[in-house]
Amino acid sequence: IASVILMAGCTVQWSGIMKGPVFIILNAAMGLVLAATFLIDRIIAPRFKGIVSTLVLPLTWTTMEYLGSFGPFGSWGSLAYTQFGNLPLEQMVSVTGIYGITFLIAWLAAVVNASWQDEFVWHKIRGIVVLYPGILAMVLLLGGARLAFFPVDSKTVRVASVVAPSGENIITMLSFRVVENGFSLVRCTCEGLTMTVDYQGRVLTATDDFRNKEPVIISDVPVKGVPTLYSATGDLFAWLCCAGFVMIAAGALLRRKENERCTG
């Protein structure tokens, strides 16, 4: 069902961007990957208990999403991009890249599902129900603290952005790149959003070509950026998720063999 919903959503979102066989193949591929992700979760997760069982879906989803980023469309369609504008959460990508947010979102789904399966009985779910909100709260508090106590502090340069043809709109993806790498962005688009964004993800100026035909926007953009952990370590978090997926899959396989020996 989730795969069908995703394919339908992609059809609506991309109908004006891609057409023909490429459009059909991309939709089908994303649907199959999503179906495989949930199938793997349903096969492996029941072999574990407690918190470990809830980690199967986020590890699988993050691994699938990261490996898919090596394809022709890169990170297009990442769960993380749904959080565009959520500045405290966006700060996380300066440490983990977008895959930290993907992990948190998928983990929430697994936590809710596990709680539902345990009929919300407190003594069964209290560990994960306390752990997940605690981690999410810490991420949001640290992100909020970065915005509040380490504001953008740099000389600025005044930039005039002229709206001109530039292909498809990827401003959301690029806004995450600036937080990951600690630099500001000036992006001009046609038939979309023209924006300037500082290195903490704040939108400084924006104009929507569909609603506002003003051809020029002027903004003061920070000249210097800041070093980030992500710019030093790259996709380390994503690779750790890949390693975690392999370990948990191997653990499930060993458990299965042990059960077969015991029953045999």
C-alpha cells in the first residue's frame, strides 16, 4: 500500500518534469525499493525484541536511501527533505548529513508500530517510548541552541538575483547542502522559487515565479561560512547505518539457524 501511495505521489509531483519511459521506470523503481524496505523489516524485526526490533526499519530505510543516492537521481526523494523549514531539526545535517533526519523519521514509524503491536502496554513499551522522544528532544534542543547562541556572524555582501531559466527546481535539496557544509547559497530558478539561504538554513529572501513576476530580488548574504562535522567526516553516519543493517541482518540469520537446530 505504501509503495502504491508513493508511486501515486511521484506521478503527481513529477508529471511536469519527466515523461515517457524514464518517468515510468523511476516510479516503478522507487515503489519496489520502498516495498523491499518494508518487506525486509517484516522479515527481520520479529526475530528481535525491544529497542533492537525498532532499529530494523530505520537502518534498512537509511541504507536503501543512501545506496540509491549513487544512482542517476542522487538523493532526490529523501525523507529528510520533508523537513525543509524545520530549522532546529535541519541543524542535525551539519553532523550526520541528511541521513540522520531520514533515520529519525523512519525510527518514529517503527516505534509507533511496535507500540501498537504491544497494545500500548506501558511495561512493554516504556523503554523505547522514553528513549526515542528523549533523543528527538536532544536533537531539537541542540539545534535550537545552535540557532540561538551561535547566530550567523559574518560580513555580508549585497547580491541581486535575476530570475532566469535554470531547469528543474532543486532549492530544497540545496538548502540542506548549505547546512551540511556550512556555506550560504544564492539560487536562481525559473518557474519555481528563487532564494538566498544562510549557512544555518534560514531563508533570507525568496520569490515565487508563479505568483510574483518581480525579476530581481536583493539580499545581504554572509560572506564566510563555518566548519561543520559533516564536511570533515562526510557520509560517515550513513555508512554506520549500512554497517548496522548488515550486522542486524546477519544476527537475524544466525537466530534463524539456531531456531532451526533447536526445532530439528
